[in-house]
Amino acid sequence: MVFASTTIIVLPLVVITLAMMVVMFAISMVLLRREGRQPIFIHADTGMAPLLTLWDGQKWQLFLSHIWSTGQE
């Protein structure tokens, strides 16, 4: 190789990797902040988030969905 030192090769790669990690972290924070305000499930009739409560002795909630065209096979 024509490089005088491995530092010449490694330093730009490390800088680019760290910069990309910072950018991805910032994008993740923006998306989490925006998505955190919106409910995940919305009732089709009312447009509101459904009331999800657990009764005494109940441990889990279940949401089961499928695409009608492939769910019947």
C-alpha cells in the first residue's frame, strides 16, 4: 500500500462511523418523540384510541388481525 500509516485509513472511517451514529440517534429521537404522541390502535368508528384495561386476574391483552384475502386460506 502507498499509505504511510494505518491512521490515515482508520481515522476517516472512525469519524464517518461516529457521525452516522449521531445522525441515526437524532433521527430515532425525533421519530420517537413524534410517534409517542399518537395512539397505535385507533377505533374505526370513533377515531379514538380503544380503552384497554385488564380485569382482575387477567394478565395479557391480545390484538389479533389478519388480511382478509390471505387469512381465509
